[in-house]
Amino acid sequence: MTTTKSTAKKASSYIPKTPEHIECNIEKTLDVLGGKWAFLVIRELFCGTLRFGELQRKIPSVSPRALTSTLRHLEEQGVLERKVYPTVPVTVEYSLTPKGQDLHVICHEMKLWAARWT
């Protein structure tokens, strides 16, 4: 009985450590989406499959290097797929995967928020 009381006393005085990192689903989403151009690329691909040059024309402020980096990251994350056709020159098309299409709701809500508050 004494051990039960002392165990209860220890348990009630226990103070847990503050976690160094708390996992956050929003943070996970932002990690998947990557840099500042990702939402613009995804927005354009909601309309359908596009080639690199078409994406560059639709987002004129993005450099070719930044666009390439964004496309690679989104492909690695499974948000878009890259299809290469053996033509001369090589034709490459980008389209959203089901995971990428699922972001449509998030983008729509962000658009509504911006319309309301900016």
C-alpha cells in the first residue's frame, strides 16, 4: 500500500518535458508543396496537361531554373507527373496526379480568403 501511495504521488508530481518539435499537418503540406512557385504551377495544371514552355508563358515571372526546380520537387512529392515523348527535340508534358488534383479545394479556399481580405 505504501508503494501505491508513493507511486501515485510521483505520478501526480511528474512534469513532462516540452517537446522540441510537434508534428503539424500544415507543415507537412507546405513541405510537399515546396517553394513560392508551387501553387502557381499547380494552379495552371488544374486546367490540364502543359509543356514546360507553356508553363513558363503562363507564369512569366518565374525563371527557367526556378520552374525546373519546382517541377522536379513536385514530381518527387507525387503531386505531378512528367511524361517524356521520344521526339526531336524531346517533348515533355506535366500533369497533376490524383494527389495534386486533391489540392484544388485548398487553392480555391486560399483564393476566397484573398478575395475577402486583400
